[in-house]
Amino acid sequence: MSVSESARSWIGSIVFFAYYAVSTILFGALAPLATLLLPKNARQPVLNLHNKGLLCAFRLLCGVKVEIIGRENIDKNRPVVLVANHQSEWETYVLQVLMAPVSTVLKKELLAVPFFGWGLRMVKPIAIDRSQRTNALKQIISQGKERLEDGRSVLIFPEGTRIAPNEEQPFNKGAAMLATSANVPILPVVHNAGYTWPGRRWRKFPGSIRVVIGSIIESEGKRTSVLHEEMDAWMRSEMAKLPKGNSSLD
């Protein structure tokens, strides 16, 4: 990255951070009132105004291109267990927009974050205590089935935490267990957003993000282990094909 490109990266990151902070505070402050006044089916679209604004600002201010492959595999009339690799915050926003309505499995501490956590509560997340693994899994299954029966997809990051690009973490079986228990399919997604929006860092980088949405993986008649292996094999294979670094999609 040249000196001028580095300067633009810093400036874009600073401006985006300011926008991110102001937008999150405003929407978070309004979230409790919106939750109280809006019907359930209107809450996600309202929150997604915030999400879409962040995604747009990120692209424009930080010089990022986005390519999404496999949109035709999304059926919003059929709730699914949505699984994706976890590299940054970016995918949590874009998947909320692409798959609405969706409830995300997340660590309960996030709900206590002022403004940010208030907004999260609008879309019925499944907030777990990761230190209590057995209870957390039971919670994912029970609350996940409730969300799916209510017509909401459930988003699970099977790595359990954010993983830097080019690093690997075993996928847990929670998604496959929920899918077989609720008799709903898995929709797998992979991306390389960690190169432009690194996890746990406020600075963003210009470049490109590729998202690949796979075909539905049916759960009916399958054992959890078999379904998990299908999901794991597809995701590992497609992750290996993703561009490395901030190479342009042009």
C-alpha cells in the first residue's frame, strides 16, 4: 500500500468510525421505543435501515467492493439455519440484510453494550453464556426451534468466535443439531471480509469482499454427524477458493 493509499485508508477509517458511532447511538437510543411500538414483523426492517447505512458507508468511505455469489439460493419464505465463517463484524450486518428476518446466536455480553445491545434486542437474538457450553447448546436448540417456528432464520457462526483470515478453527455441531432437531435445512455462506474489516480492529482497508452463498443442505432423514460433515466439507472447500488479501474483483 502506497503512502497516499495508506493516508486514504486512515482518513476513511476515521470518518467511518465517526459515522458508525453516531448511527449506532441514534438507532440504539430509539430501539427500546421501536420495540415497544412496532409490531414484530416491522422491527427487523427498521433495524436494517441502520445496517444498510453502515454497509453503504463502509463501501464508500473505505473503498471496498462487494461481490455476492449465489443470491438465488436464498428463499426468504423458508426459514433456515444460516451458517457462516466469522472474521469481522461486517458479515453480521450483511447477513441480517440478506436473510431478514433472522435471529443471531451471540454471546450474552453483547446485549449489555449501551446502544449497540439495545438495537440487537429488536431482532430476538439467542444470547448464550459461552462459559456454560452444555446449557448454551440446550438454549440454542430450544430457542432456535422457537425462532424457526416463528418464521425467522437462525444465524450461527460455527467457529464460535472471530477467526483471522487464513486461520482455521473446528466448526462446532450446534448448527447441525438445531437443523436436524427442527427439521429445517442449513444454508451455508463463506466470505473473506476479514481482509478489509479485520476483527477487533477499528481501522478498515480498501479492497474487495467476496461472499458465496451455497445451495440448501437438507436435513430431513440425516443424522447430525452426516449433516455436519456436509456443511463442513462445503464451507472448507469454498473458503479455500476465496481471494486472499485485498485483491480487486475487477
